[in-house]
Amino acid sequence: MTFWIGIDVAKASLAVYVLPAGQHLALPNTGEGHAQLLAYLHGQTVGNILLEATGGYERALMAALMDAGRPVTRINPRRARAFAIAMGTTAKTDAIDAALLARMAELVNAPVLAPDPQRQALRALVQRREQLVEQRDSERRRLHQVTEPVSHADLVGHIGELRLRIRAISKAIVLAQRHLDGTLCQRLEAIPGIGPVTAASLMAYLPELGGLDRRQIAAMAGLAPYNVDSGQHAGKRRIRGGRPAIRRVLYMACWSVIRKQDDFRLRYQRLRQLGKCAKVAITACMRVLLVRLNAMVRDKVEWKMPVTG
């Protein structure tokens, strides 16, 4: 008998539902709870274990399951909620969610990549730098609103401290990305407009880079345009889904690439001249940039600058 398992993950607990046995398990979201789940599954055939992304609370469980050779699929919570609505389920409890995820596990099977400790370390550093930059920018905005001397001096001091911490984290990121893949790091940073932070973010947030085709990598980043057609109506194609973190990185990087590479600058200008709004034009350039980066990593070659003119 093949088990299909749904797990509703919370900070301190796991609600587990097993099909076709119809059994509920309530376990702590700790190493001990993970071991209990693995002991329960010992000797059983598991078709898929499906859980939601819950801000990182699911990572230790996923690592334990994958280390044990169990198939795991992680999905966006919006997909799980849409599935619940489609099944006519209005009530929402941990047990109900786990049962719905178990039913979904039979239909959705997209095993995640095994965690790479070096990539996880790089991702943690990149995320920490983003948090510090956000704090620094917030303090800068407050600085323009404060007139009281003591508060103003405190803000200036805190901004200075944050700058030092950002600089220290940036140095750690450089070391971490070189340990992960020094060759890829050099190739990415050699591209005009791509700096160390962008290169590190690509390596941390998009491990699939170079391993998917052009359509798959665009969809992974949420840059693939989807049709919105019905009957005689042909709507505007729109991007949706994907990974917001990598889109933010590509958005900032693409403006830099447009300034430094003529082919991207001309592409952007041409789209604007055709009447496309700035958001549509930059999104199209982001998609081209990502597809070309994907091809470069896949073929293990250097970035090629097209001849324009």
C-alpha cells in the first residue's frame, strides 16, 4: 500500500494526515517529532509527502525527510487554499488542512532539491543583508523627519552601525559564494551590470539556474507571461506566481544592465517606443536577461555581448 501524506506545519507542531489509512498524527515540530514521523514511516511505501511553505518552519522537517530518502513536495500556501476552495471546504483547522494536503499529494508531485549546506549558508547571509539594508533605509527616511537633536544623533549613529554591519555581511557573502561555486561566481560578476550582491542572490535563490529550459526558468522566477483568454475575449498576458525574491533581484540588476549594455538599452527603448509602459518593458528585459543567464550557466560559457549597430 502506498501512503500519501499531508503535513500542516506550525512553529511548534505538525498535523499529519495519512491516506489511504485515514490516520491523523499530532507531533511536535522538533527533532524528536521528526524522528517519530520517520519511525512511523519505516518500512512503508510513500508516494509523496506534501507540505506548505511556512516561512522556514518547514525546513528542518524537509531536511530530515529528504535525508531519509522520502519524496517531499513543498507548495505555496495559496495553491493549497485554492485546492480547498475547489473541493468545497470552507472550514480551516490544522487537521482539515493536513487532510486536504494529503489528497493534494496524489495530484501534485514536484520533489524539491536536496538542501545544500553551503547554499543554505549563502542564502542566510543574503537574507540577513537584505534585512540590514531595509533597516538602514528605514532609518534614513526617519532622519528627514526628526528635528530633536538627541534623536537625530541617535539615528545618525545607528545608520553608521548598520553600514558597518552591511559591509561585514557583504564580505562574508563574497567568501560564501566563492566556496559554493567560485567559477560561476566569476562568470556572473564578469557580466556588465551584475555585481557581487546580485550574483550571490542568483546563486542563493535560484539553484535551478542552468538546469531548466527557457520557459521553465522564466516560470520559476514568475516572469513567464500567461494567457488570459476566454471565448472570443483575448486578454492581456500577465506574469504571475514564481519567486518574489529573485524578481526583486532581477529588477534592480536589469536597470544596471540596461545602463551598461547597449543591446538591453535598445531593447528597452524599442519597447517604450512601441507604446509599452515602463513596467512591461522592464519585465520583458528581465525575462531576456534571465533566459540568457540560464543559457550561459547551462553551457558553462562566458557572457557574450551582442554586436549592435
